[in-house]
Amino acid sequence: MNPFRKNESKETFFLPVSTEEVPPRPPSLPKKPPPKICGSNYPLSIAFIVVNEFCERFSYYGMKAVLTLYFLYFLHWTEDTSTSVYHAFNSLCYFTPILGAAIADSWLGKFKTIIYLSLVYVVGHVIKSLGALPVLGGHMVHTVLSLVGLSLIALGTGGIKPCVAAFGGDQFEQKHEEERARYFSVFYLSINAGSLISTFITPMLRGDVQCFGGDCYALAFGVPGLLMVIALVVFAMGSKMYKKTPPEGNIVTQVVKCIWFAVSNRFKNRSGDITKREHWLDWAAEKYPKRLIMDVKALTRILFLYIPLPMFWALLEQQGSRWTLQATRMNGNLGFIVLQPEQMQVLNPLLVLIFIPLFDLVIYRLVSKCGINFTSLRKMAVGMILACLAFAVVAVVEIKINEMAPPQPGHQEIFLQVLNLADDEVAVTMQGDENNSLLAESIKSFQKMPHYSKLHLKTESKDFHFHLKYHNLSVYTEHSVEEKNRYSLLIREDGKSISSMMVKDTENVTTNGMTAVRFVNTLSKEVNISLGTNLPLSVGEDYGVSAYRTVQTGEYPAVQCKTEDDDFSLNLGLLDFGAAYLFVITNSTNQGPQAWKTEDIPATKISIAWQLPQYVLVTAAEVMFSVTGLEFSYSQAPSSMKSVLQAAWLLTIGVGNFIVLAVAQFSGLVQWAEFILFSCLLLVVCLVFSIMAYYYVPVKPENIQELADKQIPYMQRNMINLKTKNTKL
């Protein structure tokens, strides 16, 4: 191509001047300004975006609040598996923003990306809710639907995460910087408001509403799904008002390509004869512009500081998993309100809204007046220390819970209690292998046993021989038992004689801090008991034993019961937090059937309020670490690297969740020891981070270009000048 050829013809320069008056062109119509909110400089379109974000955050945090308990009590996974899957889902939610940013910047643009991925988000919620319907398939169907739904939700929420806030910022004109800054504050407020409200309401939908004979997980997942539908509809309603910028290319991809080219180019030119360059990224100068290289240099300095950060997130993200599981073994009755275990998570967003102005307006200013240079990196280090202290407190609370919990039978052990349901005293003797007496007790009629007796086995299972002496009768009976279980030996009248039956007491029957009850029916007719759930509990006649049924805590003065020809009520009294009760239905008085009550598992005594200090410490740590860390990173990175930095920050959260997943699956530690392990690991990481921060030299963004001119090697500068001269020639 001839570089001197012009697009204009020669006639363009020698047009004759006409003496006739040329009619002027009609002026172009001015572009209609977007509608504003109440005459202010705020575009009306941001109202749709803020409402969309509120509904989406309600949807996400509401679903996530009950997720761990859903795994544990609906899918019946172990605590370690529930924790691992929970954090695997969290990790995926923080890895997919890179995909969402790439789609928005390189292909669809922010608006279409939000619309399409929100549809994926809604479908994920629908599938997740279907997986919580007990009538839909079996355990395998529920598991598959849950995992598919969670995968789609992770793609949806992660994909739109980097787009929504930036899309709102695009709606403002350049001259309205102050309004744009306030918009981001309102946007952040909508996030915390959605999290705060949903974390409080969704557990109530699960625990306070009963469906299909138990906790209503389908409703707890369905309402957040409905909020996501509302979020999508509200966002789409503002379509004609939005300012939609076209895709401009993904800077994350450019950074990755630049780094890869620099590394590969350096590897190809590793000969000692080739002149070395001052920085390893200078090896990308043959292909990429100087400004991009210097921006990537500034970025890598910050990314180096990001290396220790995932360990902090590994601790912070356990509020929804390990801390919630801990709360299930605590008493949620605070007197003025009864909290569900997962509702304690509401403290985090609530305290964040309190602590941010408290730290900014009070604490940091007091520290500054004391003459202490409290830099951003020092604030982050202090935040790590506070998180260490929070997990030390968690470990102490866990040890206290274990001390107050009932003992568990170990290897080649069983726990046994004897309940005498006959009308007079019975002497019970149990013989061992060598005819030695393992148990010898005289038990009165309907005597409440103070505790279980621990019995040792020499094998995993054993047949025990019992001698029952009742009046002048001696009855010999045999029962089989297996290790690591609790049993109740029920002695009953059988005409003028007596007999016995061995009942296995299920462990861990109390869920979510609720109460578990079961019944023994001594009547000659089947009894149907209404406990406030959809399905009545049926207990067979003649000493039939029901399964455990979980119910809400509280007073039960008149529980309705039915037989085939009679209706009556039972006074169950107070059903306390976390306890398991056995009720024996008898008709030995003139007042009609009565319920004799005994405790299988004692009520939880330690209050859920003991979790308050750990939430205060970890939220203070989050404010000092997260808010300050983002502020510091943005001040140090070039303007073109802000999106890359946001992606890297989200990646550290994803890696932190992966750390929890790995520890939960492979550590094999008891829970309090695992908490101590995380605290110690973060303390070591904090020391490493402090050393890295000590040697870090802060750079002002306006000085980056000045540094670029000084640091470009002589060979690279000549090459660039040569290209410039050729272009001019």
C-alpha cells in the first residue's frame, strides 16, 4: 500500500465557489438526556440496578444461610462432607466472575451478560428447590438436583458479580463523579441490606414452617428463587433507560497474554550472550506497548502481596459452615427471642454496617491522634490477628460444648438404661461371659433413671443375658447389642408375668436446636398423635415404640391424640432446646391416658449468645482487612488494572474456601483442634505478610509513567524509537 495515497481526490481541493446561496442544513436534534430521579443528577436507571442487587443478594445469602443444614439433615451427609461441599460451592462462586467478566468485556457486553446469566441463575434456583422436595424421587435424585442447581447458581451469581456494579457506574456522566461515588455507597448498602434481611428470614421459613412432616427446605430455597425472578424482571424493566456501552476487550486476557509472552520469550532467550533486561516483564516489549508492560509491573507488585490473603478468607468463610454447625448444639432461647442456628449469621452484615463508620470516624482518628502511623498494610495485619483471636474463642466455646454434652459410647462400649413400666419394683441382673454380674439394680415402677450405665464388650456385638425378679417370679431373657450405641431396656407387664424389650436409642436425633420426642404406647389400641406437623405420629398398640419426631421447643400442655374410638389430649410439658424425650402413654388412673416423661438426651445448656464475641472479633477483622485491602489495592494499581485487581481479589476468596475444603476432608482432627489449627496457620501467615509489607514501598499511581520512562532498558527504547522513525518515514 502506498503510504502517500490520499483518500480525497484532487477536485476536493479546487471546488468552485458558487454565487448562489446554499440552504443551511437543519441542525441535528440534541440527544435526549436520560430521565433523572426527582430532578437530581442521579439517572433513574440506577434505581432498577439497586433493587436488582438487593433482590439478588437476598436470593444468594438466603439460600446459602440454610445450605449447610440442608446437607446435614436433609441429604444426611456428615459434617465434614457438608462443610466441604459448602466451601466448594463458595469457591466456584468466586472463580466464575472471571468467566463473567470475559463474556461481558469481549462478547456480549454487561447488559446482555447480566440478563442471560440471571436466567441461568433462576433455573439453578428452580432445580435447587425441586431437590428439596421429599416427594420427588429418592436420595440420589435429591443429591443430583442439588449439585446441578448449585452449579448453575454459582455460574449465575459469579458471572454477574463483576458486571452489575460497573454497569451502574456506566449510567453516570463524567461530570457527575460525586453522584457516582454516592451510588456505590448505596449499592454496597443494598448488598448488606439484602444479606441482613434474608439471613434472618430464610431460617424462619425453614424451621418455623413445617411441610412434608419436617423442616420446609423447599420453601427456604423457593423464596430466594422467587426473589431472583423479581431481580431479573426489575432489571429488564429498565432496559430502555440504560446506557449500554459496547464490549471493549478483556483487560484480564491482555494481562495474562503479556505475562505469558514475557515468560516464554525469556525462556527462549536464556543464552548468556543475550543482553539481560532489568525486569522479567521487559521481555514482552517486542510485542506489547510500554504502557501495558508498566501497568502489569505495578499489578504484579500488588499480586505478590495477595499470596498470603487466602488464609484469612479460609477463616472468614466458615461462618456459614463450621460456626453454624456449632450453633446447632447450643441453646437458641435468648428469652426475648428464639434464634435458629443459622440466624446467628445475621450478626455479620449487621455489625459490618455498624463497624465501618465506627472505625472510619472514631477508631482510626483516635489512633492517628496518638501519633501512630496506621497504614493500610498495618490495618490488614491487625485484621488477621483479630481473626486469629476469633478462632481461638471459637475453639474455647467448642471445648465448653463438648464438656457439657452427654458422653458418647466408644469402641466396644454401649450405654444402657433400664425403664420399669410394670406396676411394681423389679430387680434386674445382667450376667457377663464369666457369670460375673455386670449390672445389678432394683428399679421401682416408672422410676426415672439419672443416667445411662456404661457396659464394656469384648467384641463389636454381643448377646447379654438378663435375670428379672418380679414379686416371686424369675424371668430370664436375652438381647443382642452392638458397640457405640445407646439402648433402653423396657420392662413391661405380660399378664401376671413380665417381659422385656430392647430399644435402640438413636444418636444425634435433635436437629437445628429442635427437640426430639418418641412414644411408647401401653394401650391396647393404636394411637395417632398430632404434634403440629402435617403428618400425625402413629404408635402401635401393646407397647409399640415410635420413631423419633423433631418438634419446635416450647410448652405442649395439650397434644391431641386419637384412637379408633376415643379422642384425648396429653400434657407433654416443656420440651427444651436440643433434648430428646421418651413418653410412655399409660391409662393407670381414672383421669384417662397420661404421658410419663423421661429424658434420653438432656437439654442443651450453653447459650448461643456465647458466639457473640467471635462474631464481633471476626467482623472487626473483616472491616480492617477487606475494606482496607481493597482501598489499598486500588490506590496502588494503575487505572487500567482495576478490573484485573477485582478478579484477583475474588480469586483469593475462592482459594480460601478451597483451603477449608481440603482441611475438612483430610485433617482428621476433632473440631476444636481444627479451629486451633486455622488460628495458628493464620498467625504464621500474618507474620509472613507483615515481613512482606515491611519491605513494600508504596507507589503513587501518577508516578507509574515516570517510573516507566526510567526503567525501560536501552535496547527496548531503541527498538521503540526505530519503529517510530519507520512510521514517520
